[in-house]
Amino acid sequence: MATIKLTINNQPRTLDVEPDMPLLWAIRDVVGLTGTKFGCGIAQCGACTVHLDGSPVRSCSVPVSAVSGQKITTIEGLSKNADHPVQKAWIAHQVPQCGYCQSGQIMSAVALLKTTPKPTDSDIDNAMQGNICRCGTYTRVREAIHTASAEMNTANKLPKNGAKVGKR
Amino acid sequence: MNTNETLSANRRDFLKLLGLTGAALVVGISSANAEVFGGPVSGLLNINADPVGMALTPYIIIDKTGKVTLMNSQPDMGQGTHQSIPALMAEELGLSLDKVTILQTGGEKAFGGQVSGGSSSVRGNYMTLRKVGASAREMLVTAASQQWNVPANECTVADARVHHKASNRSIGYGDLVETASKLTAPTSPKLKESKDFTILGKATMRPEVPAKSSGKAVFGIDVKVPGMLYASVERSPVIGSKLVSFDDTKTKQVKGVRQVLKASRVLEKNRYDGVAVVADTYWAALKGRRALAVTWDHQGLDKFNTPAYEQHLHELAKQDGLVDHSAGDFAKALADAPTKLEAFYETPMVSHSPMEPMNCVVHWPTDTSVEIWASSQGATIIKENMVAEFKLKADDVKVNITFNGGGFGRRLFQDFVLEAAHIAKAVGKPVKVIWTREDDTQLGPFRPMTFSAFRAGLGADGMPLAFQHKVISPSIEATLGSPHKTGTVDKTMTEGISEQKYEIPNVDNRYVFAELPVPTGYWRAVTSTTLAFAHECFIDEMAHKAGKDPLDYRLAMMTKASDAKRVLTKLREVSKWDKPLPAGWGRGVAQYEFFAGLAGHVVEVSKQKDGSVKVEKVICVIDLGTVVNPDMVRAQTEGAIAMAITAATKPGITFENGAAQQANFDTNPMLRINEMPVVEVHILAEGGPVIKGVGEPGLPPVAPALANAIFMATGKRVRRLPMDLSKLA
Ligand code: FES
Ligand code: FES
């Protein structure tokens, strides 16, 4: 066992875990945040995507000891009431079917929009290729990303005090 | 519905559970929760809190403040039953779905068969649950009209209140429920007219979508109960091997490992051995499992290889087989026909691979009572299986159904529940068993392959005089341990081939049974997913042989009015069939009618410079009659198309020395976003009150329409799935 300190969703945590435990299982079973999902365990499906210092990583393939001292954001840290612009777009387009892959899809989409505020279809293909959706919600994932992008870009142009949309 | 008598007992049981053999209207007054929910078993952790209030029927519970709880009897696996089933009652009750609590039933008798499968949830419940809602509405209206002393027919309902316009009065359901619950439920309540619908037939937002967009929706794998341990099970990659011995010395050295024990996976009539490692964390259980040394006796099952088996199916194809359906005199008509053609089609086994791997939490408070939390398509099946396996009373089995992270037929089989139940019973503590993706991919049950041999004779005008589709395949049920009855056709394995609306005078469809040593199961759209490929490609071959347009050829075989004819006619229009395509493009058509419903697709493909073929667009017409949520119909059809393209173009499952050669998504790839074509879904809802399935019909026509499009674009006729799109142009 080892003591690992890290920050999850802006909350400092001290975990008493095996150092080789994948971050995924530390988040789910030890911290108790179950929005991040297990799909493959080998960085092939993206269901376990979280942000590590802002960048998307596959938490199933990162040992918890490797992220000691770092900042993790999970789907639960994105917003309180599912009102991040990406989540709002997801709801507007009714993207989820079974919903199991969607935390990962949303975390990948948020990361994409951070680096590429106005993604083209091929930007979306590149960024979202690592996220499998067995229910086949891809058409809607694509549409929702475009919608979120439009909303976030409009929101950014608004004067600060009026920027309701896009605020976290 | 296929009601042929040769449907085996197992399959019939499934259909009964699906509510397609005639469901009785369950409207009773029950104000006691115990009566509605069976005997109390354990209150350890109930993710579905017991509803509060009084039950007007087991399905509708209203508390004094007017808060309404609707019971959803059909597990939600992404097909939208969390909305579509309560919507049937909410419509009649004048409720808005975002204001009600929806709870999932757990196999209690009062709710009949609680199984999602066969595209049957809405079909099986549409009238029944509308009547349940209407009956409750009439009880509430009666209560109000008696209180006001006005005629009941002057009262209306809206927003969970009864209104009396003439006297400008209204009263909430909460104030009426006590009186209403004492009334006798009307058995033939008046249903709303469809023109007055506010929910049904409208594209409504599904209430669970925000939870599914924020990590808050609870799936089986998310359930945690106090004192719970975790388990991972080592099973032979050769399915069916007997456990000889295991050495757990190294396993026991892994920190957190508590116990190692023999496990038993009960898949229908098959029992498979395993070794379970139980630990404080899942990670410890997994590490402990990897440290096991297990000796298996493969009992000859390791001799199974896919190429040899396919050769065997080719040999079997020489047999006459048994008649599935015949009309006229096929042999004579074929002999006399001026033009003859024949072809042989092959399809692979594939995995279900729902994104949530199999998992289950089980707790035994006593030796004779048990509580289960599972992502499962069938609460009722779990209950029945647990009663049979452990000799329990039904009321002592408490089942909690969570959202299913995909199902596709895999979660109709409760092997993962029974295995977890055995482990938890032996351990004496609540246990969560999680399968790895590798377990999930390699251990089945798989979609079986079907091979198809065709012969046809065309007249001088090119139209068919004689047609034969001979299916050579294993039987799903035989692989699940119910031996195939010699001399009978397994109708599940010839699904739909004799139901197409083509008017061909002489037909001789046949079936040849093949043994298969690995378990197979119902996969989304069952056997139609493979048979439609063969059937509709061969019809295309006939059209080309006749020198006719493939869509017009199909229509020419349908002189009588039929749903299939309407679908093809509509498809011709919406696909702009006559509009020329860019150079290097091709389009293909297919339709398939089977137990779940009917759809037809046009697929457009293009040849790429690198020698590959790109699936550009899929245009679908789905025939439904009555629609509950058109947006969900579109979503299900988009998903069905993605799943069908995966099955048609990705490697599938093959066996070497008895073990599946694919294990995870690297070797068993799924369609990804960059491979998703543009999809257009057209809903034909002019079939009147007939209700057809939504979840499955979008699959079968995809593979044949795609292969037919590839033929047009490249001149290459694909007769074997999977097709490798990278090498076709
Ligand atoms: S579970 Fe991590 S990528 Fe699949
Ligand atoms: S919504 Fe089911 S896997 Fe994506």
C-alpha cells in the first residue's frame, strides 16, 4: 500500500492504495465517483476518459502513483447540474442511448473544444476516434459538438457580466 | 410474429416473457407496498427506493402531495423504455413526464413479464399500459366528480389535476388518491383519441438523458453496498473445459485477496467451471486472478477451429435438409426455367460487446433469501433462474434492475447473475463480480453464423419462377443445451426467409442443422442479421441476371399491396434512386421483414483512391404504424445501422484450438466515429394501429444494401462477411 495525494475535481484527496492500481479503479472504487466508466482496460474505448491537468487521458491505463500530486477532473467535476455547454448540447441533441460511454465522450469533447474551439468534422473525427459508442450515437455526438462549439464561441464574445452561457 | 409450432419451448418462454403472447390487463387496487413489491427481502441498499403513496394499480402510485410514481417494467438498455413505457400511462393520466418519478420493477408478479427484447417493449405494452393509465384516470375523475357532485363526463384531466370547467374548479391527484384507491378499477376505460395526444407520437426529451450526460445514471457496475467484496473469475478460454485443479499460492500473496474458490457459470442448460478470486478491491481480485495457475481438461473442445468448421458447413450444404417452406413445384420450375443461377453466402460469428461489461452484485442476507443488483434485460428471467437454481421462493429473490450499459440480447442471458450468486453465497458477504472486456468478448454467447445456398430459375422476362434459400447453421438453442430435435426445422434459424413479400410461384426453402460446441445467443435482430444479407444480395443477383434495376425488380415481384411494397416505394422516392451518382459511387437497396418489424435501406458508397470503399450514406425507411417517440425511433435506427456496419465489416469472432482469437477492442474492433456514414431515417407511420418493433428492424438491411452498393460501384459481388472495406475498390 502507498499513500497517494492528488486533487480530484478541485478537492485534495489522500488515497491509501496499491501504487499500481489504475487511476480508473481508484476514482471509482476508492474515491467513489462512478461517472467514469470501465470499458476495456487497455486504452481502446475511451469510456474511462478524465482530464489530467486539463488534457484527456485514459484512466484505465494510468497507474494512480503516476499522477500523484496532479489535478484530475472527472465528469462529476464538469458541472453541478449537467449545464456545461457540452452537456447542454448533449441533452439538446438527445445523444445518449444506453449512456455508458457518454462520460468519456463528453470528457473528450470538452478537451477538444478547449484546444480547438471551432472544430471541423475531421477535427472531431481525430479527437473522438478513441471513444467507442457501441450504441452508435456518433451522428449526434458530432452534431452536439458543433452546437456546443457555437454556443461557447458566442458566449465568449459576450461582455463578461452577461456571459451566462458557457459559465461553469 | 412467428408462431410456428416448431418453435422450441425455450424460445416460446422468451416470447411469453416479452409479452407478445397476449398480456392480461393488470389493474388492481393495491395500497400496500408489500403486495406490490413482493415480500421484503433486504433493505441493505435499494437503489430503487420504494415508492411512497397509494397505488391505484401496481404501476401508478400517488402520494398525498400529488407526487406521482410510475413503474417501468421494461429494462432500459438505451432503447428508451425509461421514457416510452411510462409515457403510455402518463399520456392517459394527463401527466408531464418530467414531473413524475420513474422506478424500475424487479420481476414482481404484478407486472407480468419484465423483459426487454425482441423489439417488443412498446408493442407488448402499448394497449395494456394505456388502459392501466386510463383506468386510473377514470378512478380519479370518479372520485372528483363524486366530491363535486357533477357528472364524470364533464371532468377533464391535465397537469396531474382533475378539472371541472363549468364550475371552474380543479383538484390535485394527491387530494383524490385516497378516495380513488377505494373504487373498483374500470376494466374497459375509455382511451384518449390519438388526435388529443400530448406525449405519444411526439419527439419528447427523455427524462434520463441529463443523468446519462453527467455520470449520474446508475449502471450495475456502479452499485456499491456496505461490506461488499469484489471478484474476478478465471474461466477457460476454451468454453466448456472442466476444472482439474488450481494453484492459488501466488494469488494468496496478492495484498487484499481474501478467498479463492471454484465458480460455476450457468448459461441456460450449460454449466461452465471457473475459479473466482475474491478481494477487497477489484484491482486486487484481478491481480490475484492473473497470478493463478489453473489446469483445465478441455475434453476435446480445443479441437474446434473456425476454418475447419466452415468447411464442415460447406459439406453439410450438400444435404437436402428439411423443408422450411414450400410452394408450387420448385424442382420442375427450376428445370424448365430458361435462366438459372446459384450462389453461396457466408457470415461470421460476432460478439454482442455492450460497452458495460457483464457484472453483478449479489447479497444473501440468509441462506434462503437473496438480493441482486444487475444491468439486465430481464428482471423476470433473473427471478425465474434464481428460483430454479437455488430452490428459492420467488418472493425471497429481490431484483434491482439498473440502467443497462447496452444489451443487444446479451443481457437476456443471466449466466453472469447466477455465477455471482453462487460466489456470494459461498463467501457469505455481498460480492460484486466484474467481467473483464476479454471475458466479455471471448466467452459468448455469440451471434451464430449462418451459411446460405441459393438456387433460382428466371423466366424469359427475367422474373423468378423458382427460388430456393437453404440455410446451413447451428441452432442457438442446441448450443445452449437443448438438443436439436432431428427431423425439425429450427425456425429461429430460418427467421424471415419465407416471410418476404416477393411473389414467387415455386419456392423450396430449407434448413440443415449443424452441431456447434460454443454457446450462441440472441443478438440484436437475431438470425435476420445474417440471413437478410444472403437473401437480399441474392435477390440483387437475380435482378442483375435479368438485366433489371434492383429496386424496380423487387417492386415488380410485389403486385399485391403490402407494407414491404410501401417501404420500397417510399425508399425509391426519398433516396432519389433515379438521380445519377458521382463517378466511382454506387448505391444498393435491401429490405427485410421479420418478427421484429420491417425496414428498407439504400446505402451509398464511394471508391477511394487508396483502394478502399467508403460508406457515404445510409437512407432508411422504417415501417411502424404507431410511433411513441419519433426521435427515439431515429436514434435506435442510427444505432442499428452503426451496429450492422460493424458486424458486416469488422473481423468478428473466430476460433483457434477452441478459443476465441479476439479478446478486446484491439482485436475485435467496433465502428468508430470517423467510419460513421451520414444517416437519414424516414418513419412510415401510415400502417394504422399495427405496432411494429423499433430496436431491431434497422439492422438486417444494412449489410445487403452495402454489398449491393459495392457491386454497383466496383463490380465485385461480396458473398462472404465480414467484408474488408479497405480492399474492395
Ligand atoms: S476503459 Fe480505458 S480506454 Fe477503455
Ligand atoms: S450510448 Fe451506449 S455505448 Fe454509447
